[in-house]
Amino acid sequence: MTISVSAVAPPAPYDETIAERTYAGVLGKIIGVYFGRPVEGWSYPAIRERFGAIEFYVAESLGVPLIVPDDDISGTFVFFRALADHPDVRPLDAAAVGSTWLNYAIEGRTILWWGGLNRSTEHTAYLRLKAGVIPPATGSIALNGRSMAEGVGAQIFVDGWGLVSPGDPERAAALARAAASVSHDELAVDAACLIAAMEALAFTERDMTTLIERGLEFVTEPRLHRLVEEVVTTCSATDDWREVRDWIEDRHGYANYPGNSPMQTNHAAVLMSLLMGGDDFQRSLSICTSAGWDTDSNTGNVGCLNGIRLGLAGLSAGADLRTPVADRLFAVSSDGGECVTDAVRETRKILAAGAELRGEPVPPVTPRFAFEFPGSTQGFMPYPGAGLDQALTSLTNTGRGLTAAFRALAPGTRADISVETYCDPRSTGVAGTSYFEVVGSPSLYGTQTVRATLDVRGDRAPAMNFFIDVYGDDKVVETRRAERRPLAVGVNRVSWTLPDTGGKAVYRLGIEFTSGARLDGSVTLVDLDWAGAPEDFRLGMAEELSPDLTPWTTDTAWLRTFTSSAANLAPDYTTTFSLSHPEENGIVTIGTADWSDYSVASRITFNQQDAAGLVGRARGHRRYYAGLLSAGRALIVRRRDGAQTVLASAPVDHRIDDVRDLEFRLFGERLSLLVDGAVVAEAREDAYAGGGAGLVVDRGAILARGFSVQRWEPRR
């Protein structure tokens, strides 16, 4: 079969909305990654001997969690934030995407495979960025060599650019080219452009041959045209994908190219899976994973494109791939409070960015959990802590919300549902489950208020209460419950202000239904939300938080709730924690993007350093406000990528080894720094509307005694 490049009139759009197909693409991406993730690095013979063909998730059979951090997921959804973070750069260029890398990647810990200079393509590009090289030179063959620059990585992070460009392959390819050239060059960049263009076209075109033909219009590299034509021709000559796989191994296997994960092999595997899988979503994933090579990356690309192309109906035509995943994913980055997320929330970000690009109204803000897409659960599942007393029979999206059905709900039984708000310490970080650690902060904190809408149909209503699970250094899970309250038939609006957890992480929020007499029925969770900073989040002395603390303790459960890019962060047995960094901008943060008006405070011992202080409204670790003490001056600064702007400066009596009480207040555009209870500097600016709180040190060390964040408004 010969591929010809020709203009094709766009067909009529499908009945499904762009929003729904975007969600199907996001969901297809994460399903594909989790499908292939457990056997990444396995040889083809090993996969075939153990499984024959992999037709469903195999994580459980291998004794590993299904939902784990993965570079394909984190890179796709984190680097995509370049659009929102750089609204002044249109069209988006490689330099803006490179700045996004530096803002969200914590060196050695998040997003990338940190395999070393000239060993890992992405690590190499990061080091070029850090050294001041301007993209696209960071990914160039001239600087890094062909084996680095033509690796698979360009296409594994590309799906967001196709998703944000429905029906517009030209824009998708341009965005993909800018983003891919941060780390790659030539053939790899064009491969990324082809995938993104095909995904943009898949919103309105179902035929795979047409998608390939039209996608190639945005490819300039002759070598890629030849590779695609060879793969298509080989696929058309047989109905046995293993024959095609053997041909790829012989002609384009890893042994044919330099580098440890060449683009050619993996791109051919993606095309083979799309062509040989036909309109069967599950089969396309099975082929891609069973074939070996870069199984999670390739199957993620296949899942995204076929999610868009086939829609939610196609995605659900085979085995139930959605229920085990339940929309869940980790977007691991320096923006720690956004780590635990789901397919619906990421879809909303893509839809908002797409509307902005097209000059259309941005979709209105919805509650955190609104379940607006068919079948979406946003991470809600039956509560895993329930035992034989669990009366829940199903949890399904009924189109008006998430409906929890129960049978024989009576004294002694309960129907419990829950959602993770932080990484579950019992199922993540297990050796061998992922090359990438969970780095992040909780999304929910003690003293925040949770609000929900519950709809009860039928003749009688159960009672309900909220509950949370918290986890501390004693490795014991504590469940804390709200007061039980009766529900009424009809719509109920309920709320709960969480208790102070004493610094322990809230990693699960749940709703429990009970009844004083047998009840068969259901309750629909229409929406659930929380927003803004906690009323009063406090950490005390380290020895209070960790009773078994010693001078040699370097890690605690409460300390892991802070997202750190500092060289050294540790609990300190004389205060709360110590922070040290040999360069500028050693930073630790906690909190979420919607923390807007609050104060952050700590008693700081200023050991030797150039500057140090408190951080507010951090979105990543190179975009924030800070209140600092430096060289006898109090400063309020704005950091934006590599630049730091002084917004206010005032003299202050300050010496090395001083112990000072610092408080940094942020309310609207008003920024105030207090030292020992007195305002010493004020500024007005609203460039950053919200984000996490923390501490920062430039070239030195500090000790922090206590740490607090309080929702704040000035007195009238």
C-alpha cells in the first residue's frame, strides 16, 4: 500500500462534543500507559513466554500497583502548562516550553528519566537548559548528537498538543514542533508532529489511512515518509501483527540504530498497533504492549489517538478498562498540590487552553468533582477500608452525578465511597513499581471546608457523614469522622470543616451512608468541592510531630508533604526542619493552586546565606512571590523563571544567625512582609493569583521553628 500526500476535505464532525472526545483522549492516554507500564523494559520473548498476548492490565498479577508515577503522563500534562503559563507567547515557542521544563521539573526527581548527560535525552536537554542554552538548541543534533536527539521521547509527551487542537492539525503540528525541539531534533521532532496532527484530525476523521495521509502533510523529513510508507505497506500484506513485529525488529529494531530507545522502532510500533488493531481499542493496546520495546510510551500514544478517534463508546467496546483506572493519575512536578489529579480535571485544563487559543470564551469554573463526562468517576471508588459491613453494590455515573447504590443498608452496615487526596502510603513507592517517585503535597488539609451536593430519590433517605484518613510516622491509618446527619429526599447541600490533623497528611476523603432500618436505594453525589487556603494549618516542633525523632532522622511522613527542590531538606530535632541549598532558589512548598489569600509564617534562624525567607502563591519552583531578608534589607520579590524582580525593599536590622519571626501576607494585590510582628515592606501586584506556600534560601542554610498557613483577610 502506498501513502500519497493529498488534500482531503474534512468530513462532518461526529455527534459527540469536542469536550467528550478530549476526555476520551486523555482517558485513552492514561489507560494506555497503565496497560503497558508493568512490562516496560521486558524483552519480547519474556512477554510472550509469561503472557502470550497481554490483553488486560497485568499489574496485579505482577504484584505492583496499577496507578504509579510515569514520565509519559507527568511530562504530557505538566509541560502542556506552558500554554497557560505563557499567555503572552503566541505562537508558543520552544523557549517558553523550555522555561516550563525548568519551572516544574525537580532535578533528579520529577517527570524525566534522570539517566545522565548523553545517556538520557531528556536529562541531557534539562542540563542544557540549566546551563543557559536557549531552545531549540537544547535538543539539537549539533549539540547532543543524533543518537540523543532522535530518541523516542519527542512523541511520548506530545499528546496534549493534539488534544488542544481539535480539527486543526496545522496548529497541533506547530505546537508539537516547538515542544519537541526542546529535547529532540529532525526525525524525532517530525514523528511528534505526525502523531499530534493525526490526533487533531481524529476529532473529525475516523479512517486511519486518511489520518496518516493527512498527517504526513506536516512532516518534512523524507526518512519519516519512507518509514511510514514501509510500515503501512507491511501491515497491508498480512493480518498477523506478529509478522509485522518481526519485520520491524529485523529492519528497524533497536540494533539498527544508535541510542537506547530510538524513535524509528517505537514509531513503527505505534503505527503497527493503530493499523493492525483497526477500530478495536483494546486490541490496539494489546498489540502495542505485547510487541515490547517502549511499552508504556507507545501504548499511551495509541490509547490517546484511538480514544479521540473512537470516542468513549469505542474505548468501552471491549473489556472494562475504565473502572480499574477510575480516571486517576499523578502529574508529578514541583507544583506538588496538583500531583494527585484525574482525567476530568486535566481535560478541563486542555479545553480552557484550547478556547483561549481560538479566542473563544473559556469554560466556566466547575466544582473540583462534577462528573460531567459519561462514565467519569474522578477517582471515587468504593472505600477500600470497608469490610464485610460494606453495603455498597455499585458506584456509577448516571448522568446526573455519581450514584452510590446500596442494598440492605441497616444497623451494623454502611455504604462508603472515597477518593484519594494524597498518595496512599500503602500502595505507592513500592520497590520495582516505578522508576519515578511520588513527589507531591496533599490536595486537602485540616481546617479546610468540604462542600457537597447530594440528591436522594425514593421514599426514604439514609444518614451520612464525611470522613478522612490521615497517616503519620507511626504508620497507623487514622480515620476521623464528621458528625452523622440525616439526609432528606431531594437535593441536600452539606458541608464539613475538617479537624486540625496536627500536621498529618489527609490522603483520603470519604462519604459514609448509614440507616437505622433496612434501606435499599441510592444517593447521587452531584458535586463536591473545596477551595482556598486552610483556616489554620500548623506544624509545631519536629519532636512533637515525630516522637521517635533523632539527630540522624532524615525523613518523616509529615516532611514528605512538602515538595522540595532544595539540595537538603530534613527534620531538625531542635526546631522543625532545616533547609540548605548551594545555589540560589532552594525552595520547598506545600499547598495547591487555589490557595490565594493567606499568610505564611515561621520562626527562622538565619544561618549563613545570601537571602532567605517565605514563599507565597508558588506555581512551580521558579514562579512565586517571596518575602526575604538579605544583606540588611527586607525584600518582597517576584520570581518569574530565571528573573527575580524586587517589588519592595526596606532596611532592616538583620545579621547572620539572627532568629526572627517572619510572616508573609498575600491578599489580592496586597503583599506584606512582617518581621517580629511589624510590617517592614509592602507591595502591590497581582501577577500570581494563587499557589502554594513555603520557604526559600539562596546559597546557604536556615532552620525553621514551626510553620503555619492561615486564610487571611485584612481587618476592615
